[in-house]
Amino acid sequence: MVKICINCNAENLEEALFCKKCGSKLPTLRDIENERREEQEEADRKWKEEVAKTKQRNEALNETRRNEGSVAVYGSGGEGSSNLPQTRESTLHSAHHDNYTPPARRPRPHHKEQKKKSQMNSTTLIIINLSVILLIAVGVLGYFYISKDGISINNTLQELESDKSTPQEEVYGTFIDSDKKLMWQDDLDSKKQILTWNEATEYCDNLFLGENTDWRLPRKDELVNIIGRSEIKNISKTAYWANKIKYGSSFAWYVSFSKGGGADYEDIENLNSVRCVRNY
């Protein structure tokens, strides 16, 4: 280990007290440790100030989101509502001056009842799949024919290949991204629901839509990929929750679909909209 002179940057032996080049007094080990400790304390102080500012900014943003969410859920639903201005100022003005009484929040199904319903749906799907397999087997046997060269199954194979190329039919309240092989929720709930991140995750896990129960909260890149898609009919004025920035973190990504919107992250206790997705 060597000592570096702070005046001329010359290297000196560790036990030297004065610089061999300029004669300046060299810093001791205690001086170096004190300087590092002061730098660390200053960095910790700045970090705590930044955390406090972020928390204050999130609380203000959360209050604004609550006001915007109440207008999106309980505002007028007439034909003229689509022509209202989309700015934050007009949304807040409507929230203060419209005399609407919000209806009672729809109760969520009990977890055990939902689980029982999911099991019943799974049993129904298994029965349907077995029936389809049986029908396919009968169809395959029907296409077999005996010729002088033996049994031919060319027609059967061609029929099966044509079935594979048929895209999945889109169901009401959803739209399909065929490139990414994803089915997206696009009903009124995807516009009106304003939830925390944990509530949004639970909502997608319990969602039953289009005879499907394998819905989940999307990743950030999946949401970003559908910004500006013309197939989306229900778009909230708030942002949409995505996955956490990292495992165990109290911050999660959100994606805005408004003009000039994009991705950012915030505290999971804040309120945002939710749009579930499933693979198909």
C-alpha cells in the first residue's frame, strides 16, 4: 500500500509522514477513514432526503389518482361523455361539480366459493376436452379407407393441419394479440377498476372471463407492446399496474396509455387501473 500526496499526486511509502516530492504532510490512516466516513454520512443524508421527497410526491399523486378514479367510475355514461376533454384539470373540475352519488361497491366473491367455482370450471373443461378428443378420434377413423396399397391417412393429416392454422376466436370483453399469443381483458372493469398493486394481483388471479380462469397481472413489456392498439375499446385515464421492479420490492411498474404516456414505477400502495392478460 502507498500514500498518495493530495498536492502533487506523488506516490510515497506507507510509513512516510511527508511527501518526498513536494514536502507536504501526507494524510494518516485515521484522516483517510474520517474522510470516507464523512462521505458515507453525506451520501446517507442525501438518500434519506430523496426517500422522503419520493414518499411525499407519491402521497400527492395518490390523492390525485383517487379523484380521477371517482370521475372515471361514477361520471356520466351518456353518449356525450366520450367527447369530454381528457385533461387533468377538466377531470378534477367534474369531480367537484357533478352531483353523482356513488353506488355501493360490488362485493367480491368469497375466496372459497371462487375456488370451488374454479374447480367446477376445470372439471367442465376436462369433460369438454375429452369429448373433443373422442370426436377427433371418430373423425380420424371415418377418413381412413382401404385401397390396394393399404390404409391411407393423407386426408386426415391435411384436415388436422388446417385445424391447427385456425386462430382462436375472440370472446366478448377481450382482444387477442396474435403476434404475442396473448388474450387481453377489455371489458368495463379494465376501465373502471382503481386498485392498489396487491388488490390488482388478487383481482387477476380470481378473474373469470371468457370461460377462462388463468388470468394474471401483465409484465411491463407486455403492456408497453399494446400502447396505441386500435383493438382496445376501454382505456382508463389513470395508468395500469404491471409487475414489481424486483422481487420483494415495495415499488412496481405502471404503464400509461394516454398521449405521450409510457412506463414508470411507484409505491404499490398507490392506486391504478388493472388490465389482466393470459397466454393462449
